[in-house]
Amino acid sequence: MTGSRASNDGGTTMDSAALQAELVALRRTLHAYPEIGLDLPQTQRRVLDALDGLDLEISTGRNLSSVTAVLRGGQPGPAVLLRADMDALPIDEASGVDYSSRIPGAMHACGHDLHTAMLVGAARMLAARRSELHGDVVLMFQPGEEGHDGAARMIDEGVLDAAGQRVVAAFGMHVRSHGERSGVFVARPGTMMGGTASVSITVRGAGGHGALPHLARDPITVAAEIVLALQTHVTRRYDVFDPVVVTVGAMRAGTAANIIPAQAHLDATVRTFSAATQERMAAEITRLCEGIAAAHGLTVEVAYDPGYPVTVNDAAGYDFAAATVADVLGADRFERLEHPVAAAEDFSHVLNAVPGCYLVLNAVGGDDPMTTAVNHSPQAVFDDSVLADGALIHTELAIRTLADDVDLDARKELHATR
């Protein structure tokens, strides 16, 4: 997509640079006072304060601390959505920065504080250029991305239709603290991030004396066989080019060396990269576990909890986002991501409903991108200098999307047939 009414890049760049200090201050305040999950009252209040005076139609969530702000353009047209997640992680911070978390057991270790600040910056720039907008912008400030499915809850509460019409495109952005030089945006068409599921497996046998295993039904050996079989299963049954990752992260059984317990418990995470494989795994894991248990005369209970769907970038949306970054910041500031990221994102729900693109912005807070701590680490440090550029790209994606009505209509029809 290339907008028929080009925006004034020089003016936008100047505006974003002028906002940098303000965005850093907001981001560091959010970082010092992180909140976890769906209930983020202090974060919500700070976002509302930051948006105050911008002539937005603002609503808050009924069942979560979300903020939805609609910015009405100066001219009629479609609506586009920009999203930032706001929640932190249950981690004790060990980064050493002077604005470290003041809340024990909570840390913005995934950069959502940067996401929030960048979208506030975009709101300010878009409000200043309202007359250029041929349509409306929905700003989606979302709690509960870290395992609480906040995006799906906001969709249920109507965020996609907050402007009075269904948004025709949606864009999100995520920072990372490791791997590439700071300031570079990356994305890929098609599968951008994996889908996830949680599996809880309970093997039930019959307890007994460790010296007399033939008089018991040992669930530990069966659980161990299930762990190994899961790893073999994904390498023998699934295409290497549509991979599956299964990790058993917890195993609990027994109380003493000479006691065979009555049951053993496993917790696993499953990562997939296509919707078909994600659906297939649910049935096959259950069948595999039941078969192994039955072969040993035991029973098993498998609870398969589907998590976030696969995050899929619309091909046209990816091309448009890549071209926008290259045009505004330079060709060296965008790179195509070679492989999908195994982590999962609930923005996938948004992209399942409307076309768009999810980008990653490198915000590496160290000298060597390959040795800095990764997202979710208690030592993770993010580079504040990317805030203005992140806000700028949000702004340009919205302005240029709304300037291209014909292509948006074509993309909407294409998406409906997928």
C-alpha cells in the first residue's frame, strides 16, 4: 500500500523528536511502578493523564483496566487501529537502572512500558495533525498480554468497532532487548509469531514400596516415558518446515526414595507455527499420553489449554509497513525477519479479525546486542532512544493507511476470503 496523499515526514520527525524527553519520562515512571495482569489501575490512570487534553473519545474497560481512545480525523474515511500492551511480569528486577521497579515481584521485563509510551506519543502527533486524517484512529491500550488474553477481552468489549465502524487495518509493535542493533524494525509476512498452548498431564497408578515395584503401578516411569515420547513425536510426525516445540517445564511426583507414589504430574508448553498444527496437537498429545499409560496398565488425565493463536501478518500489511519504515527512517532501518519468533502474542486475535502487521523494534540497552539480556530476564534493559521513532512509525502507519482507501477496501475483501 502506498498512500495517494503523502504525509509531511519532516514535520512528523520534528514533532516526534520534540516528544522524546516527555516519552522517556513517562516510560520510566511506568517502569518504576509496574502492574501485572488485567487490573492495572495506576497504569490506566497514567495513560489517561497523558492523553488528557487531546480531544479524544475515551472509554475504559468494563472488566479490565483498558483504555480505548478514538481520534476523529478531519475528513471522513475508514478507521485504523494502533495497539500497545501495558502489563508487566511477575519478576524481581535486577537490571540495576536507576528507575528500577519499586514494586517487589513485578518488572517491565518485556518492554510494555515502552509500547505504552510510544502509543501515547503517536496520540499526541496524530492529534496535532488531525486535519490530515481521512478517517479515524482507534488507540488500544491493553492490559493482560502476559498470559491473561487481554486482547480477546478488549475485542469482546468492542475495541474493533470503537469508532462506530469496524477498523480496516491494525498495527502493533513490540520492542526487544537482544539480537540486533537498536533502532531497527523487523517483521515478516505470514507467520510472525507462534501459537501457544499449556498442557497439564496427570498419570495415575498405584503406590507401593520401592523394593516391590511389581506390586505397584509406577506413574513416574510412565511419566518419564511420556516426556521422551513427546519429543520423538514432534520430530517424527510433523514437517520440519512447520515445526512444533514441546517443553516439559515441570514434573512432580513422590515424597521419598523408597516410596512409589500413586500419581505423577507434568506441565508442558506447546509452540506451533500454523493454525492447522496448533489444532492437530491438541488431539495427538492426548492420544499419545493415553496410549502410553494404557500400555502399562495406568490411566492418565490430559488438560490441553489452547493459548494464543499464531500471529499472522497480512502480506499487504507487511509490505506497507516495511515501505513506511524505509520511507520515513531509511532503508537500513527495516529488515525482513527470516524465521518466525517462537514466542506468542495475543495481538494474534486482532490480526485474525482484520488485516495488518505486527512489527518488532530493536531497543537494545547495551553495547553488544548478542550478549545483552533477553526479554523476560530480570537483567533486561531497553534503550529509551527508540521511543520517538516508535511513536513516529505508529503515526505514519495510521496516516498513510487512511490515505489509501482503495487499497484498504481491496485488502479487506481479500482478508474476508482467507
